[in-house]
Amino acid sequence: MIERMQRLAVAGQSFWLDYIRRGLIASGELEALVEAGITGVTSNPTILHKAITQSDDYTAALHKLSEAGKSDSEIYETLATDDIRQAADVLKPVYERTNGLDGYVSLEVDPALSSDTQGTIDEAKRLFARIDRPNVMIKIPGTEAGLPAIRAVIASGINVNVTLIFSCSVYEGVMDAYLSGLEDRRASGGDLSRVASVASFFVSRVDGKVDKLLQERIDAGAAELKPLLGKSAIANAKVAYRYYQEVTRSDRFKSLSAAGAQTQRPLWASTSTKDPAYPDTLYVDNLIGPDTVNTLPPATYNAFLDHGVVARTIDDQLELAQQHFTELAKAGIDIDQITAALRSEGVDSFAKSFDTLMSDLRASMAAT
């Protein structure tokens, strides 16, 4: 199993774990995963909600903070930042060994700020300072308000994980925001070599939306559309990777690279298979390639270790990937409309998880 991870590293892809919980850190399990080849950790409001409310890991800390008169938001932030800080310490050797390429832990800004540029900037700076670890990434959504925030936060020297990217058009804006932030930092005399960023491109949810529309047309008699099922998410990611390659080969990026800048690697997120008819490593095996990251929930990680296939697949059959969207358009399926809806739903989902967590914390405090 470890050999499979080693071969993946040779192929140029980093594996991050899309999961965090206090018990994972305290038990030494995270350290063991790092020794096995995991090189980063991501979280989101949904993951943190489940960790805090569906385990006993936080009971003692909840009681202590509640007795100290802390508010629900203060309790959440204390618990979350403590976990992120401890995970960052476990991953610090990876950060040092890879010279700042890997070894990161990600924490999301409050989803309620997704339409507030200045609020996002202020929150990102505050969280990064509070955690006080160089190998932390602040997650900012790739919304209209998020893009200028990303630029400003990168310019200030803070690592950013841009989240909730579903479309190549939004991805282009994300890449521009990153490069612009680096250019701003260079103009002010700042060091570019220790500013890192990944662009979290969400995968499986695209198939969920597109397949539903395709199946409706197939059921109505368009049997010729069957070959398109289960292909949209991977095709979308492959086209995005092509754009990544174009940007990193551009004179604009080469100028920044000469000043020490890293590329903003694409990170494949939402890579667990939602449709049981598809292989459980579908969104891992088909998205392997240089300068990429895949963040996996534990079940998908274990499935890949057991039977995943390591081969460079991210830029193979690119022409077919591009043709796929032509076929979708012929079928009356607007991929831009679908990805815009997915981003909106993603923001709403994270906001709901955050609000539910606050409500659950208030209930726990009332019960103490």
C-alpha cells in the first residue's frame, strides 16, 4: 500500500486527507498517515460540524469553555483553531522537507462572508495570525467577492486554498487573482517563495448534476446519450488542468517564478464517488498527474490504497474531454449554468453546516 503512495509521489501528485478530528491527532493516527504518505489535511464546516458534534473528543473542552462563559462562536473557533494548529505541527516536517510545497492544513473563513470581500480579507488575516503556523492555508471561496479577497490575502503573504471551484471560467479568474496577488507582493518588496496556494476544483458533484439531466433525456428516448454518463466531472477537471499548464508556461508566470513564486496547484476535491454504479476510485485513478493534489475522505483513501491504479491520466484523451462538452451542448445541457448552481449550493451547504454547528453548540452549552 505504501508502495502505491510512493509511486503516486513519483507521478507528481500529492495526497491530502479531507478529514480532521481531535482524536485523529491525539491518537497518533494522523502521524501514522503522514508516515504512510499523506502530505496535507483539509477541512470544511461540514467536516468540523461532524467532528465536534458526533464524537466525544471535544466534551471536556466544551465544558471548560462553556464554564468560562465563552460564546458559541468563541467556542467553535477555539476548538477548530486548536485542531488546525496541532495538525499543522504534525505536518511541519513535511512542510520543511518539501520546502513549503506540501505539509499544509486548511481552515475555512466563515461561509457567511462569501459575498463580503473586506470581511473575508480581515477574517483570513485574523485566523492566520491566531493559528500562528506557516503551514496553514486559509480557505476562501471562489465567488465574485472572493476573488479580490484572494488577491489581497496572497499579496499579504498568507497561504490560500481557494475552494468551491466548479467551472473552468471561474478557475481562470482564480488563477488571475493568485498571479495578481503575487505581482502586488513583488511590487511591495515582499518574499514570494513562502506564499503557497491551491485551487480546489470540485469533481464528483458535476457528474451528479449532469447525469441526472442526461438520464431524463435517455428515459425520454435519447439512448444515444448513454455514453456521456459519468464522464462530465473528469472531462471538466482535465480541461482545467490544460489551462493550468498554459498559465504556468506563460511569460507572466515565468517572471514570478524567477522571483521565487510557486505554482497554484489544482487540488481535486469532492473525489468520493457518489453513484454506487461507478468505481470507488473513479475520481482518483483518472486525475493523476504532475503538480496536482487530491484530497480524499478516509474511505476513498483506503479504497485507493487497496486497489487504486497509478498512472498519468490527467492529460490523456484531452480531445475527447473537450468534445464531451460539445456533445452536452447538443443535448441542451448548459455546463456553465450547472457549475454556477453547484457553487451557489456549495456556499449555502457550508453556511448551513456552520449555522447548525453554532446551534448545536448553544444546545450543548445549555445542557451543561
